[in-house]
Amino acid sequence: MPFERISIPKAGAKVKPLDVKCTSTSCGDNLHCFKATKKLIAQGNDGQCRDCGTEIVDWERIRKRDLSDSDYTFQMLNHELIRNVFCLSELSERTIRYGLRKGRHELRETARKVLLSKVGGENNYREGYQTPKTGNNIIHYAQHATASCCRKCMEYWHGIPMGTKLEEADLNYCIELIMTYIEERLKDRNLLDERQKLPRIKKSG
């Protein structure tokens, strides 16, 4: 599976989601930020790490949005620090159970609704900040991990332009990336197609 094939340091597992910004880097650990600055764009160097200038992503290949090549997409996503954090950080039991209770079918439908509501329009409310980094919704974690959390990330990673309504093909592509993430994170927890009942977690104290 995509996450297991990545041979980069486990820095992401040591960082909590709230501790990382979209522009954070740890270049010594080969964890970068590829969100271009105005200066890099003006120089024709967009696609490089904004801090160290490394160029490791084949952007033309990524932006074909070819699901049969999604292993490569995930490998490259995991070289960006914020994506790495959301791919490797430990999920809370509440977050895991959120996914298990819904099951694959409902998770897929919920992901569609979330994407249409949060990133589907030409202009989206709180653009760049609309997807929470905390909480128990595993779909939000998947959005950050797959760069489908806002239109800015979707544009520079997947080549889906801002200022346009999300096309059905691009919507379906992002849903598949999200579901791949969820399948991987819950692979040892018996995720079913349908909903399942699980006991509530008792509050401590």
C-alpha cells in the first residue's frame, strides 16, 4: 500500500496536526513545502520546495490525475511535511470509530458532500482554512493528507484550478484518494461496507 512504500523519516509521526502549517518544512528530513511563493513563480521555479529549492515531484505526472498511478501520487504527497503528518500521525480511537461506524459506502457519500460543500464552488467560504485539522472526522484528516483540503492545495498539487466549480471527474478523483487514505489507516480495524454499531467510548472521570 502507498504509505508502507515510503522510505522517508517518520518525522510526521512525532508532530501533531495542530503543530504544523501548510508552509512548514523539515528539509533535513526530506519533508518539504511545494506551495510556491510569488518570487518562485516569477522566477519560473514553482514546483520547488519553497525553503531548500529541491525538485523531486514530477508535476506533469501528478496532474494527470491518473488513479492507476496513485501510489506515486501518495509517495510524493508524503514528501510534503503537512501531508506526511496527516498520513503518519496516530489517529484517536474516536476518529477511528467515526470511520468504522459509517462504513465504506457512507464514508464515500459523506466525502462527496464535504467536498462539494467546502471546496466545490468557484468561491468557497474561508478559502484555505475551511478544513479542520482536529476533531474526530477522518475525512478531514484524509483531505489534508491528499491535498484536497482547499482549492489552493488542490491547484498546486493536482492542477485543479481555483475560481471554478469542481468538475465531476475531479470530484471523483479526490474521493478516491480520500478513500485510499481511509482504507490504509483503518486496514487493521475491520472497516466494512455498511455501517456497524460500536460501543461508545466512556468519558474519563
